[in-house]
Amino acid sequence: MKLRFARYLPVLTWGRQYDRSALTNDLVAAVIVTIMLIPQSLAYALLAGLPPEAGIYASIAPILLYAVFGTSRALAVGPVAVVSLLTASAVGQVAEQGTAGYAVAALTLAGLSGGFLLLLGVFRLGFLANFLSHPVIAGFITASGILIATSQLKHILGIEAGGHTLIEMVGALLSHLGQINPITVVIGVTATAFLFWVRKGLKPLLRRMGAGPLLADIVTKAGPVAAVVVTTLAVWVLDLEGRGVSIVGEVPQALPPLTLPGFAPDLIRQLAIPAILISIIGFVESISVAQTLAAKKRQRIDPNQELIGLGAANLGAAFTGGYPVTGGFARSVVNFDAGAETPAAGAFTAIGLAIAALALTPLVYYLPNATLAATIVVAVLSLVDFSILKRTWSYSRADFTAVAATIFLTLTLGVEIGVASGVILSIALHLYKTSKPHVAEVGLVPGTNHFRNINRHEVETDAHVLTLRVDESLYFVNARFLEDLIQDRVVDGGALRHVILMCS
């Protein structure tokens, strides 16, 4: 009974081994991730169409809950770009941005997503993620990165423009070019260029100047904070708000409030499918990052417990003013590289963000939205990976077609249809591949008891016997393929009298 209880609470396992060394490393990692998360959380809330404080709230309780229920030592849970975009797309269909109904719908979406993930974890259905093609998911994330970056150009240009597809967004931007605010453009372009330089060039420069690895890493991760501070001061000192520069405005100076999702049947019905899609994409992205980082330290990730951890995190977001969350690639890598040894690093990060929510929110009143947009653009362009097309073309035309179709559908029809098509294509691709298993005719290697492919080895065969090795599990989808293959060989077999199937 005790072991079963501990299985659902990984904190009981790593907590017993916690020591001063782990505490020090976790605190250092938490400081670095907190510095990175403050502007990023504000920016992703903007992307989701929510008030900036929602991004901070979504980064506090969810992180604490994941630290208790999650199995990854380095995964950093919170708002991420793709899920923020999916949230805006789903909630925008049931409520208007800026209204109380929009915020309630976002809470409901997080609650539904959390409940779905929790159920999958309790019933140990983590294996379902194996049915999703990673190239297809990479294609969806690439297309989403393009859509996200394009959607933020309106903030960098200082114009009003909408749209859910790439064509709609570009059309809206072109039709409003006459409304460009030059000052906003200067802020947005400068911030974007600065952040790109920070990401690529600052750390090598600091290392050449003699800075230690830890100091160089902290300063580099603080780059977005520097952009926030400088542009905020510029807007305040030069009174740029009065010259048309859009700013964040008032952000509540408080800890996350207790909130209640909406339980209206119509609202739940409209958000149920988007919640499932968000859960699937979030889980696949999260488990991929968690397993990659765990492998580097020979640690083990339990997919079913990860479902429970992410489910608890999303339920926490639903009841504390947030919106759907998952494990983010960039911040998890930062957390890992900064030396995080246990999920306690996430808990310390949550404490740092809570302090920021209490003490620093008044300082972002004059923060220009163009700076937040620049933060998003720089973050999401790293998600764009067109090399996936080249790689899939080199080893599988079917995978290439599925990836290309997912990218095309996401860009032209929107993220919800894109993610749905990605899931459907992944399953269809799996069924297609398993429906035509590789079947080899084999013969006996002389002097042994081993059977090998007759096209690759010198083997002995018998004209009266056909021996086939089936290199795939047999089930109803591929049974007919094997039946047809055998019938064709029997018809053309001449002296053939016996068929032996090797399915081991």
C-alpha cells in the first residue's frame, strides 16, 4: 500500500535523498529560470489573449504541483508558445478577448485539459503517445512557430490586425500598413535585434572577456529582462504612451487568486475537443523533453505519472487564474543546464515568481507590448525547423507527405485543424505502415538451424515448401495483406505444397 502511494507521489522518493548540494544547485537553477520566466510569462499571456498577470499565475501553482507529482528532475512546467496559441484559438471561438467570459473560458480549458490528462494517467494510458508521429508533431510545431511570429508583427508595427491563418494574418497586416506607429516599430525592431544578439552572441562574448560559465549564463538569460527594463524606462521617461505606443498597463500586485472555471454545459461542449487536442500536443512535447533530458543523467521517466503531474498542473492553473500549461523545451533545457537536480528547483522558481507578482508588477505598467512581442518572436523562431522535411524525404516519402500536409493545413486552415490533422495523419501513418508488413522468404543456412532471407544469404530451400518470415505483429489491419501475398505465391508456386509462417 505504501509503495503504491509513493508511486503517485514521486516527491516522497527524491525528497528522502535531498541534501545541501542538491539544494544549492536547485537554488541556482531557480534564479536563472525565474529571470527568464518573468518576461516570458507576460509575453505568452499576451499571445493567449489574456491579461499579463495570467502568465505569471500560470507559472506558480502549476510548477508547485508538478514538483509533487511529476517524475522529471529538470522539466520546467508553465505557459508555452504553442499551447498559448491553441488557447487563443479555442477560447476566441467562445468569447471575446478582454471580457470576463474569455478569462473564464481559459480557466475552463485548463480544467478540462487537466482532467483529461489526469484520467489518462490514472488509467495508465501513457502509451497512447507512441501512436503520434514525432515528425508530424515537429511539422505542426514548425507551422505554429510561423503563425505565432506572424501574429506578433501587429504589436511590433503598432497596428490593429487579426486573423487565424497565415493568409488572413498577412492580408490584415498589409491592409493596415498605413497605420504603422514609427516609434513602436523602432522599439519592436530594436528589442528583437537585441534579443537575437543576446541569444547567439552575448555568451561567447562574455566568455572571451573572462567571465565564468555560470556568470555568463545568468547574464545571457537576463537579456530579456534588460530589454524590458530599458524599453519600459524609455516609454516612461519620454512619455511615449501619449505618442501611440501600446503598453501593458496595470498589473495586479497580488498572489494568484482562487478562481472557478465555468461549468456551463455549452461551454464545456465547445471546449472539450480543443482541450483534448491541447492535452495531446502538450503531453507529447513535454514527455519528449523530459525523456531527452533524463537520458543524459540515466534517469527514468514514467509516462503515466507524467500525465498525472501535468494533469495536476493544469488543474492548478484552472483554480488560480491561469490557463493551460505544459513542459517547455527552452526553459527545461535552461533548468537542466543550470544544474537543477530535483523538481524542487521548480518549486523555488514558483516562489521567485510569487515574489515578483507581489513586488515587481507595478514596474511593468509602462512596458511596451512591442517588447513582449519581440520576446515571443525570438523564442518561437527557434521552433521553426524546415529540416524535418529534408530528413523525412531522405528516409520515408510517407512521413514526408504527412509532415508537409500538417504544415500546409496548419498554415492555411489554422492551428486547431492543423493539430487535429496531425493526430489523424499520425494514426493513419501508423496504420498504413503496419498494414503492409515486411515479409521475407527465408531458407536454411547450411550446417545450422538458422533461417535467413534468400535475397541476402546463401541458403537451402525446398521447392515444395515456402517459408515466410513476417517482420511485424499480425492483427486485423494487415491480415489481408499477408493472406493475399500467400495466395499469390501459392497460385504461382508450381510444386509448392506447404507454407510455413515464422512470426517469432
